[in-house]
Amino acid sequence: MDINISDKTLLIIKKMQLGEVTESVIYAKIAKFAKGKENKETLLKLSEEEKAHALIWENYTGIKMKPKKSKVLKYVFLARIFGFTFAIKKKEKGEKNAQTV
């Protein structure tokens, strides 16, 4: 895709793409050990949606990004210790805080 994007805008898009890729992996990894078929299916659906979002941003950046390992490990750890609902809520709260900055 050949679109003229400013450096500042491209940096924002890259951050968004990294976030989507990372979230996709978090949901997929938590789904592997979540209890209940419905929970697993929901988490895998969320993972696929985040992956689709990342692919949209990839069309603009031209870069295939890898997830942020530290964030993946953090939320998978939280999900294993406190349950996936706690980890997801904590992650979502962090996203809301990031959007208000």
C-alpha cells in the first residue's frame, strides 16, 4: 500500500500494531489453559480479532511485528495465578489508562 504517512503518524500506527499483535498472543496463550469450552472459544475469537486488526496496521507499516514478550509473560502469569478473568480485566484497565494519557 503506497500512502503518504507522516513519521509521527507512522510511529502511532506501529505502536497500535504492536499492541494488537501482543494482545492476540495473550488471548491465544490464555485460551490454552482456560477452563470451559465457551471461555476458550471466546478467548480464541478475541485473539483472531486482534490479529485481524494487526494485519490492517501491517498494511500501512509494511512490517510484520513480533509480540512484546514481557507483556505476554506478565498477563499469562497473572492468568495462571489469579485466573484469566482477573488478568483480562487488569489488561483492559491498563488499556483504558493508556488511552486517557
